[in-house]
Amino acid sequence: MKRFLKWVTLSLLALVLLLAGAVWALQRWIGSDDFRQRAQGEVSAALGLPVTFSPLTVALWPLPAVAVEQVQIDTRPALTLARLEVRPAWRALLLGRLEISTLLVRGAVLPQVGIDALLLSLQKKKHVAQVARGLEPENTTNLQYIPQRTVLENVTWVGAKGAHMALNADAQLNPQGLPDDVSIKVLKGQLQGATAHLLRQGNDWTLAMAVGGGTIKGDFKLQPAATVGAEFGLKGQLQTRGVELAALSATPQPVMSGHLDADTTLSARTASWSGLADVLHTQSKVTVRGAVVYGIDLAKAVTTVGLSRGGETALDTLGGQVITQGRAVQLTNLSASSGALSASGQVAIAPNGTLSGLVSVNLAAAALGGSVGVPLLVGGTLEAPEVTLTRGALIGAALGTAVMPGVGTGAGASLGGRIGEGFKKLFGR
């Protein structure tokens, strides 16, 4: 028995020494500057952009892996990764196949402009290669290199306008690269503190998100592309309950605050996930409780009857419909009230954030024994909105001031607005 135990001990010791020697030799090989330069050249050629990184290392803890640090992809601005770690599937490796079990990305900074530049470079590389071989466009992704699990640790996304979001994420992927189970936590920046869980069963997806003291839940259905490279479809419904609007803002100063309830339907058809935001179509019925609109004081705009910038408008209720097409937004059937003030109208938000629309504001006027309704043109931008009188209201305001200074200004603007609307209907313009 002692002889057997001694033999087992010596065998294990030999195995440990053999593994240690193999790791040492592998480390010396892949950690050499020559290997790093050759690897940089291969990756740069594959991406179509210059790529640099520190010498590769073999990590043994918590699981054996090959790691590289200080990765930089020279887009403008650059994409940077503090650490990139690849853990192979050891069972497949013992059978002579290279499969990736886990891909770990830590401390990355990914500007959207840089991501777009990288995707464009990859598309150009793929097109040139296919033309050179006389092939029709096709999906050339090697599925065996898709990781079974992708882990993001403190990865920061930076938007084109400077908005940023740092997050942790853990995604289990199927052999085709589609996520089966995804968990996300936003660490800082836009949506800070939000958590989300996405679960897939076949072509059906379920989303559960906690953000801004409320919840967003949804069900989606993916309609796969008929052929490789063709368009796929996406349809879904979202239910938003009690979400603080300020928590959704992409800017330090929110456009509006209040608790949002909404029911949304969405649909899209596109050939690539990267282009989804440009074709997504949504329709929502929304209600905001305790709303405050920043940048505009509607009551002041009525009483002063002139250009209004700055201030804020507190509303007891705010409701309407929101329609989006890509990055353009239409707000219709708007209805708001707060004490002596009520308003209705519609507003359009262009993809670049500029505003246009018409809002009719009614304000109780004790001096007239009733209310003054003034049509206001909405302009400016989301960050700096402004309202001005319509042309008819301006003429009426001038006449009202001449006849009855003060109160007559608002009454004249109201009358002028109605007269202007009547001429518009009469002449069709």
C-alpha cells in the first residue's frame, strides 16, 4: 500500500512539474516581443485598423486563460481595453478543437463614434475580400470562436454627444452568438443604478428592468432573416410604470421630471443590429404624474406675450401620444393642466434635437372674468427650448395693448390667434 501511495505521489508531482514547465514554456513563447508584434499585425489586418497591446500572458487564476492588457484600437477616438482575457473550453481543447468558453473585457472605454468606425472598417474588409474571390455577400463568421459566455467589468460606453454609461454585464450565448441570458447593472452615468435582465426562449425575448424607482417590462419576438444578410424583423410591447423621467435623461440637466407610465408597441426591420436605432418605430400612450418641464415657463409666456426662454412649468397632469421613427420623435394629442393653466398641442423633435410645434395655452384671467388662450410656437432645442407667439397672435397682442394696456395684451393675442387660424382655414394655408 505504501508503495502504491508513493507511486501515486510521484506521478502527481511529475504531472505538476510537467504542467508548470508547459506553462513556463508557453509564457515565454507568447510573452515574447516577437510574438506580440506578429499578433498585433494579424489583428490589425483582420480589423483593418492599427491595434497595439502589451505582451500576452498566461493566467492561471481564477481559471486558466490567455490575457492581454492595454489594448488600443486606433479609431478616432480610440477604443481602449484595460484587460482582455480569453478562457478556452478545455474539453474541446483536449479533443483538438479551439473553442472559447469565456471572454472577459475589463476597464474598456468604447466611444460610439469609434465603434461605428470599427464596424465600417470590418464591412469594407469583408466586401473587398468577397469581391476579390468573386463571391456574393455572405456571413463568414466562424461560429466556433463565438464565446459561450461574455463578461464585461466596468466597461464605459460614450455617446456621440458625450453621454456616458459604465456597466457590468454577464451574457450567456448560444452557438449562433445569440444571447440566451443577459444580466446588466449600470454603475454610473446615464441610467445609473439601473438593472436589467434579458431572457430568450427560441425567438421570444423577455425584458425586466428596474430604473428610476420604477419598472420597464416587455416581450419581444424576433423574425429571423429568410436568407443570410437579409432583413430580420423585431416586434414587441413595453409596459413602463412609475419611472422617474429625470433618471432617463442623457444630459446633466433633464428636459423633464415626473413619474412616467406608458404602454408602448415597437417594430423594426433591418439587416444589422447596429442599424436598429435608425429604423425602430414605436408608438406610446404616456401619462406623467407630477411633471415639471424645464427651460420653459408657459404661464410667463402668456402673460408677457413675447419670446420666452428659461424657467420651468409645473404640471399636475400631462398625457399624450409619442411616436418615434428612428431618431425622430412626434408628440401628439398633448394635454396638460396645473391649477389655472392648461395646455394642448403637438411637438416634433428632429434627430438633431431641434424642436418645432404649436401649443395652445389657456390661463385664467380674473380681470376678464374668464381665461386667455394663446397659441405659442415651440422652437429651440431640447437643451434650450423656446416659445414665441404665432403671427396672428402677435398682431392681436399689439392691438390689445393699444386698446387696453396690460390685460388687453393677452386678450388680443388670444383673439389674434383665433383670427389667424380662421384665415388659415379659409384660404387653406
